[in-house]
Amino acid sequence: MHVILTGGTGTIGLPVLHRCLSTPDITRLSVLSRRPFELPTGPTTNVSDPAYDTSKAEIIVHTDYTSYPAELLDRLRGAQAVIWAQGVSQSEVPKDVYTQITYDAPLAAAKAFSSLPSSPPFTFVYVSAAGADPTEKTWALFGKVKGRAERELLTLADTLKADAPAASSPLLRAFNVRPTGVMPGRLYPEAERERPWSYRYIIPLLMPPMRFLAPSMLSPTDEIATVLVDLALGKFPDEFKVNEDGGRLKGEGIEGGRTIVASAMRRWAALRGVVGA
């Protein structure tokens, strides 16, 4: 299966990249990045793992995530899913830039990518956050903008239909994933340069007591990566599966069939044998 990944050098995206490279079901990986970087060859920067297949991956340098010219789409042709792990802290950039990265870019990508697979629908997995509010009533900027992106992606999935063979055939399938208390993986030190100052200095102080006092408020990145890759591949634990179609999910921590909150992510990862904390 051909999968697209954005944000592959970030706190969440890098563990996703590692998992994609070591997942045989992903036979081709297109990594959209604003700059070139070196692909990892193992679970750490210093250890090579034969399970990692870097030959299936291509890094495509792309700087404007709100625009997808024909030549880029031709390189992505045949992709069946994207894991949208690109993101930025609202404290790091002005409001308009945050909105462009968090809302404008994924919506533009969803519209453009819906035509890529030879057999629709295309699956769009959006990394949101706990606190995202699709009603936009929250005071927090990130909650408003991520909530708007969640809402509009689901609306797009509901309204974007194929002309043939049947007008009711969906072109797009969307899932929103809301981690909370993202806990950077110890095995990914190369992501350090991508993390905002709060992750480098404050989070390391908070994590030890939170692991003991409130583990449910943490989302280890290995667990997040497991869920994101499963969603892209359409591989759902039976506990969450409604039917073989895979367009909707069920269970505690699943909102509206297509939004996965942190508690469900932890159960999901545990069912896959992945426990990050």
C-alpha cells in the first residue's frame, strides 16, 4: 500500500515514519517535507535494523502545503492514505500562520489527494489534539482551529462523491486523532530540534510524576504512531470495528465514529501489544 506522510521529522511524525518503514504492509512511502533529511535506518540514530526498508520511501521536498500542482500529484499517484502529522505550536507562530498550517493546508491536501487512488476512497488521518472543539466555542486558538479542521474534513468526506461508477461512492474517508499530553519517545532524539521549547525544557520535568499520578493523561508517541498507521492501513482491532467497510468505528473514546480520543488510543495500542508508558 502506498501511504503519504507529512511532518515526518516532528515529535509525532518521526515515530510514525519509523513505524511506516518497518511495516511490510506499507510498500511505498512518500514523505512530504519542507527540506531534505536523512531517513532513519533503525529504532535509534545509531542502530541499524534490517526490518527497516528505506528503499520504499521517497522524500519529496514541498514548501507550500496549500498548493498541489499536477506534477506533484503525478508523483503521488496511487497513494491510498495520508497521515497528516504536520503541525506547530500556537505559541511558535502568528495566528494567521498557525491557521494556515493547521487548517488551510490539510483541507487543501484532502481535496487534492482524494483523486489519487485507483480504487477510492482515499483515507485522510488527521493528527488533532485533546481540546479540539468542532463548535469553535473554546477560548483556545488551537482548539478552535483544530476543531474547525476536524469538522471540515469530516464534512468534506461526507460530501465529496465520485461521479462514477455510482454517485454515492465516497472519494474520501477521514479520521481525527486527539492525543493528549504527548510524551516524546526516548528512541527519537533526532526529533529534539523540531520540538518547541516547552517540549525540551518543561515536559521532561512533568512526565515522571504524570506517569505515576495520571498515566491516562499521557499519549506516548509510539502508541500514537501505532494507531495512526493502523488507521491509514484500515486495520482496526475488533473492539473498534463496526463492519468490514471501515468507514466508522465504535466503542468508548470514539466520537461520531471517526474521532479517536486518547483513552481509545491507549486501549487500541495495548491490543496491538504497544505500551509506551
